[in-house]
Amino acid sequence: MTVPEKTREFDPETKSVRERFGGVDTPAALMGMFAGLGVLVFLGALFGAGAGSIPYQLNEFDIEGNAVELATGGVLIAALVVFVSFVAGGWAAGRMARYDGGINGLAAAVWALLLIAVFAGLGLLVGAEYNAFQRAGLPDWFSQLRGETATALGVMGAILATIAMFLGAYLGGRWGERYHQEADAVLVHQRRID
């Protein structure tokens, strides 16, 4: 009987399960990014629907590239929405990855930031109508940092929302990983009893 390749390469004397399966799990991080962006679209739509009573402003420029007047309260609410959205995205990444949830949550935020940059670049190169992030009401922070039309509040809002995204993704990832830690503890305890 031959031993499967994966079993042969794993030596319990030299590698722990965490060392073998830990680290950045790219599929988990990507799914965490999509979960975070999905929650952001949903919450953004809810806040956008109540725009008369709740000052929610995620971006400094509208879809045509015209600067909009930002309110400090709207920027803070947008940062809170981004934070909550990426807590959910980080949690999804942490649950899927099993180990190193915080790192995988951060990786989800990095993927999101890269995607935001790609679409901002497309908008800059071929026209704002091709910036799908702006059209969907998603973050367009790189476009907010352009030229003389950028306001101090817009730049600070972009920085604050980026920090909120990374902090939320890390905390969510740690939260998602905790489920597996509790399950592993129960399994070890059960094994000792048996």
C-alpha cells in the first residue's frame, strides 16, 4: 500500500499543523474581499436610500468626476460602514483559512485596495465611465487624491476609510479564526477522554 504524497511529506516531528496549513490562503483572502465588498454595497445602498436623514459619503467625486461637498459626519459614517463591511470580509477570510485569520483578513483588504487601484487606473486611462467601483458606489479613494480638486477632508476621508478597512479586516479575521481554535480545543479534549 502506497502512502499518498501529501501524507508522506508531512512529518509530525518537524512540522506542526499550523506551520503546514497556516499563512496567507489566497482563495480565502479573495473570498473575504468579495464578502467585504458585498456587505459594503448592501450597507452603502441602505445608507444611500436614507441620504436625506443620514449623511453618508464614501467618495469625494460623483460618477461624472464632479467634486461633491463633503460633510465631516458623512465621512465618519462612511469610515464606519467600511469598517463593519471589512469586519465581515475578514471574518469570512479567517473562517475559510482556519489558521492565521488576522493575516488572511489583512490579505483580503490588500486585494480590495489593489482592485480599487486597478479600477481607478482604468477610469483615469479610458474614462470615468469605465470605473466600475465608482459606478457601483464602491470606494474610489485613488480618484479622490487627484490634482487640485481634492479637498483636505476628501484626502483625510480616503485615509481614514483605508485604515478602517485594514483594521476591520484584521479584527474580523481574528474573530473568524477563533471558531476553529475553539473547535480544535474541543477535539483535543475529546481525544484525551477517549
